[in-house]
Amino acid sequence: MASEALPPLPSQPSDPAALAQAILERLFFTVGKDTVTATDRDWLHAAAYAVRDRLVERWMETQRSYYRRDVKRVYYLSMEFLLGRLLVSGLINLGILDEARAALRRLGIELERIRDLEPDAALGNGGLGRLAACLLDGMATLGLPGYGYGIRYEYGMFYQRIENGWQVEHPENWLRYGNPWEFPRPEVLYPVRFGGRVLQFTDAAGRLCHRWVDTEEVMAMAYDTPVPGYGGRTVNNLRLWSAKASRDFDLRYFNEGDYIEAVAEKNRSENLSRVLYPSDTTEMGRELRLRQEYFFVSATLQDILYRFRKTHGDLELLPEKVAIQLNDTHPALAIPELMRILLDEHAMAWEPAWEITRATFAYTNHTLLPEALETWPVELVARLLPRHLQILYEINRRFLEEVRARFPGDEARLQRLSLVEETPPRRFRMAHLAVVGSHRVNGVSALHTGLLRREALADFEALWPGRIVNCTNGITPRRWLLQANPRLAALITERLGEGWVTDLDRLAELAPLAEDAAFRDAFRRIKQANKQDLAERIHHHLGLDVRPDTLFDVQVKRIHEYKRQLLNLLHVAALYNDLRAGIERLPRTVILAGKAAPGYRMAKLIIKLAHDIAEVIHHDPETAGRLSLVFIPNYDVSTAADIIPAAELSQQISTAGTEASGTGNMKLALNGAVTLGTLDGANIEIREAVGGDAFFAFGLDAEEAARLRRARPDPRTWLEADARLARVIDQLASGFFSPDDRGRYRPLVDALLGEDRFLVLADFTAYAAAQEAVEAAYRDPARWWAMAVRNTAAMGRFSIDRTVRDYAARIWGVEPVTPRRRPRPRTSPPPRLPR
């Protein structure tokens, strides 16, 4: 290749003096400030640019090595990537954190002062985006040729503020001050089409052909962000697409003085990448969301095929050189899009095109809830993507023929398996499309995968045994221990050396230290210092005083009925009643955080209930210092990194059989929190790893929950059996916690007493008993801190590195690649800083 003939760029030195000089140069020449006028944010950007410079050579060499060796590459397609702040993580991965801190001090700047000014990249909502970020970290750390693809949302889902106890959504303008980590690529521009009509004709060879014409066009422009692995040897790429108008404005309208209409088309086009997950509660929101998903996959496939065809002419080689992973169903339109490209643009016959497509794609399922399985109205697909409608119908026709051949006369099975839900209004089932169009489907925990095989995708398992495999989720120890909890990381390194950072199984060597009183005490002191830090942050941001010597009881995750924050709140109310009745309880600070989807009324009502209960508790002198309830707003990666190291009790209390895996449970356990949880998702595997006596399990398991739902018992029977629970429900119904609006929580009460779909009342008594066991264990410090140490020690199997190896071996078929390092010294010494 031509690039191989080019001499490599000189390596960037990273000693404190050279880093300080580089930061100063970036302040002058890139930020455009001097040391007199620079703000802390200017210094942040200058430092980020200097770090980015040190990634670029490794980044380019990584990409050259992939071309040089003609390796198979993984393309990870996700609508969400929650990367968190990148300055400190970049310094850690390059191994120059201490040098950078010293360099900034030479310039009169403290790293700790500027790092919190960096916004979280608002590219996701929850666990889906955090998993995607961890997978990118794992692929780069292991040297796997991996690329992330997503959308460069101008605004995140929303910035959550709490006003009078209610969640209020505000624009999350994370790009307000620019993004020093990204490289705009205006030359990487692809057209994405919508609407129009399909011409059908026969070519000279008698082949039936299709041409998609009269379409509207939007341009997708690339923005690249380097993704370094730990050690900085491999630097992969995250490419995000931003929507640009195919023309900036209509000069005719402009000349006529209609300035609004002149730019209307530009604004409509660029709305595609404006905001994450437009609300699907309106027709316009649903259409915009479908447009987003197709925009994303169309641009991505054009880019993947452009890269492939730079070195390969035969498209039949695609599955040998390309693995595309669909992170949930949002990118599932990539399947008919690749078929369209192969059929219409490369004149390929259906059978080889389908064989290539299926061998290229794999699909990760993340949910068992029927309402969370994405579907799209046939009418909407027909209007926006008429050619894809034809291809989807043909995929379904051929697929159902295969089902008929295997199960003749089984019409019920055909209806269950069809890509089209025929009940009006007819809808495409995107999970079915993702399964049919992929060679592998994976669940994300052992329980979840088992439920997919036995229930949600049982008909597919019967049709294609072995296609559904398990790859339990994992987390990156670089972000969630080394960076988030430097005190604990230092203690572990002192005992084990640095090898645990890339070999988390080494943590098992800590297990014997659970019986070492001195180590337990060191572990406890670190947790106490982290609790003090969090208490100070709570006071600073919320004006609340919490006692660091209380049990820090944490539940942080998206607000949803199945995650059962309501169960937690009912128990907090019961604890309050106990204290008022003179019953002694362990002093406790309950910490909640999470966002509710803007259109999810019940979830938003649960947030309001948390604030109303907190208001009653905090204004009652009889509970002062003994019980606190804190809701920390705008939960994101950085907020998680503040909370998780301080957590002592990790609440993972979803209704059994509803949580696919969870990754928050892993992060909390890794940082020495003891889990109180149901036997759901990855909780089961965490319990196996830490031991049943270091995990507080309670409640119905998945099979028992399913049986109970089928039996449809009267939820009031649970109230009759538990007087504490009955009193709390009565308080909600009577307005005890909402004297300004006594009917406010009637919808919650009616849902609990009407169906109790998520078995909150059914599990309450067992949950309260488990909380009693927590109190007893916490009153025995030797026992508690031994459990905490054992939790950290057992987390090796939940490293993202193990997850990535599973994907690489079982799904992608890729091998690590070690880039060649060719550092060159500068030809002259760098200019020195003035003293």
C-alpha cells in the first residue's frame, strides 16, 4: 500500500516537561489562548488535544497493521455508546497519568480541578451504551481489530433536573464547548435515501431488477474518535455519523425573503442526528426514530463495504473479512440494506446474497419483555423504505417456506415465527428479522440465554438448534476500578502487582485476605474515604447532609417498573414507620439515581414518590441521622463513578426473569459492595462466584414468578399477610406522603392491587427479611468486610476481556493483532518552557 512507503511520524515524548510543553503549545495554537486569558475549560481542552496527539501515531499504525495483514474486522453497531469522560481514561491507558498531573502542575493547573469540567459524551441512555463502551475498551485492550459505529447525537436523551420532586427533561447539549477528542471527516460523506418508489424491470439477461428512484436524500458525515486499549498499543476507532443536508438552503426562497423556508430542508435533514431516541409516543417521533435507525445502518454499510473493496474485489469473501454485530434490534435494518446493496447494486442472485448476509451478521438480544421488543408498522416502512419493504417480504416468504418444510401443517408456529405481526395494525418484528438474518444470536447472561431458548425464541431454537449462544456481559476494570476507585486499585496493586488490570482473574488471589483483619481494615478505610467523598458531593450539589458512618444502600439504574425501585421505596417507608414506632433500625442512607423515559408516566411517578418520601423523612426530627433517602439527578457514567466506589449494599432487585443481565451489579460488586438481589440476570452468576453466604438472595425465581403470574392471585392477599406492607400501601393511597395531592399515588396503588405485574407485593416480605439479614451482617464488621473483600475477589469472570474473548471465539472468528511500533526520536529537542 502507498501508506506503507511513508516514513512514520516522530513519537511524542510523554515526560512531564515534554507534556507541559505540548499542553502549552496546544493552548496557544489550537485553543487560541494564552496563560493569562485561559479558563479552566481552555486548559482542559489543551490537555485533551495533547493526549490525543499521543494517540494518533498508534491509531494510524493500528489501522495500517489491519490493512497490512488483511485481517478480519469486527464492526459493532450500536445506537448507544456511553464512553464517559475521556481525559483521565486516555492518560491511564497510555500509562502517563502521573506524568500529566506533574506537567499540569508545572503550568499551575491541578488535573483534579479541570477533569470534572469534561462533559460525558451524551451518546446513550443506560446499560446498552455502557456495555458498548466496555466492549470497545476490551477489543482495543486485547488487540482485536474492532470498530464501533453509531450516531453523533447533537443532544443526548435529556439532562435530568428535579423540580419540585418531578423529573423535568432539559436539552443535554454536550457539544456546547466542542469535542476535542473527535476528528471531523468532511470527506467521508455518504448519501442516505428515503421515500420514493421502486421501478421493476428485466435486464438484457432476463434477470428481474429493481431500482429505487425519486428519493429524498440526506448526507451522513463521519466523525472519528480514537479508542485506546490499556497500554496504548492498539488504538481502534469509533465512527459516528452526523446528518447533513444534501444542500444547505434553497436560494429561491432566500431571494424571495422567505428565510425560514430557505433553510427548512436543511433543518429537516439534520434533525436525524439531533437527539437520541425521539419519543415514539407520537407519529412524528416514531417516523424520526425509524429514519435515524436506517440513516445509521445505511451510512455504516456503505463505509464497511468501501473499506472492504479497497483490498477485495469478490463480495463472496465478505463473511471471511467482516463480522457485523447488531447490539439489540436498533441496527436490524442493516440486514435488508445489505441485501439491497448486493441485489440491486451488484446484481447478485438472491441465494448467494442471503448466504453472505446471514454469515456476516450476528445479533445480541438484550430483553425478554414483549413491549421492549422493537416492531415497526408496515405502513411506515412502506412509506420510508419501499425497496426494503419488498426485501423484507421476500425474506419472510422464503423463511416461512423453510418453516413449513420442517413443520408441515403447523399454522400456529408460522404465525409465531413470521417477521410480520398480522394483527392490525400490521408490524414488522425486528427481533425476528435479527434472528433470521444472523448466523449467531447471543444472550447476555446464563439465565437470559436459557429463557431465550426455552421461551422468547423457543420456536427459533427448535428450528435452528445451537444458533442461540451465551456471552455473559462484562465490564472494563480499567474504567470501573482503576479509574473510578483509585484508592482500592492502589491497595490491590500493592498486593498483586499491576497484572490484574488486564487479567482480572488475578483478583482471586485476594480471597484469602478476606480472613486477614489488617487487609479487611484497609479495605474498610478505603470504602469510608469514598463514602466521605460522596457525602461531600451530595452536600455540595443537593444541599443535603448525610452521615458517612451509615450503611450506604445503593440502587442506581434506569427507572422502570420491572427494576422495582418501587419495592425499595416501599421498604424505605416501612423503615420510617418502624423508627416512628420506636423500633431500632440500622442507620442507613438509601441512594437512588436513574432517568425515566420522557413518556413513561409510572416511572416518573416513582421518582416523585422518592422525593415525597424523602421530604417526610428529612423533616422528621425523630429520624434525623438514622434514615436518609437521596435521589441523585442526571445519572450518567461520571455520576456512577462517584457513587459506585462508595456503595456498601448493591440493590439488584428486578423481577426474576425480566433483567437480561445487568452490568451495574458487576461494577458495584467489583468495588466491594455486597449484593441484595433476586435470582435474575447475571445476579445468578455473581452469586455463584462470590458464594451464597456473601450475597443476600431473596424472592421468587424466574420459574416461580412465571407460575405465579399464570395463577393470577389477588394481590391483596400479600397485604393481609404483612401488616407493615399493608400500612405503607394505605399511606400511599391516603396521601400520607403527598398531602398537597392525596390522590397522586392512586395509579401506583391501583397497579399494585389490580395486577401487580412485576410482583412487588408478592416479593416484599422476602425482601424485607433479606434487609433484616443485611442489618445483622453489617453490625458484625468482621463478617461484612470479609464479604466485601470476597465480592471484589470473585469478579474476574465478569471482566469485559472475558466477554470479548467469548465473542471473538464463538461468534466473530477473529484473532488479536499486535501493531508494529516504530517510534522515532525528534530530530531536535523540543523547545523548553520558560521558567
